[in-house]
Amino acid sequence: MSEATESPRPTIRFVSGAPTDEEIAAVTAVVLARAAAASGTESPAPARSMWGRPAHVRHARPRSWAESRLPR
């Protein structure tokens, strides 16, 4: 069984010079960031933690520390 293994056409082509892997990665990151900004797709804001919300803070009654030693 023979499969046609054709490499995809490159999206970015360097026409001169010999870029390093780091330079290729940097150019790719910039192009992808610009494309994402132009298309309006942004990552959603992370969900806020409600642990520190003042409405959820439970306050102890006065002298509750002394009542804690009493049997239930």
C-alpha cells in the first residue's frame, strides 16, 4: 500500500540568510501573535477565585474561643 506523503507548503519562507532555530521561533511567534490580534481572538480571562470575597467571611461571636472547650 503506498501513501502519498507530501510535506505541507510552508507558510513562512526565508528568502535570504541562514536563520537559527531561535530566530525562526521568534518570527513565528510574532506572526501568530499579530494574526491572533487581527482576528480578535483573545484568550478568556481566568475565573476569579471567590475565597477572599468579604461577603463570604464568617466572623466569630464574642467569647467563642472560650465556648470551644465546652462539650457539645
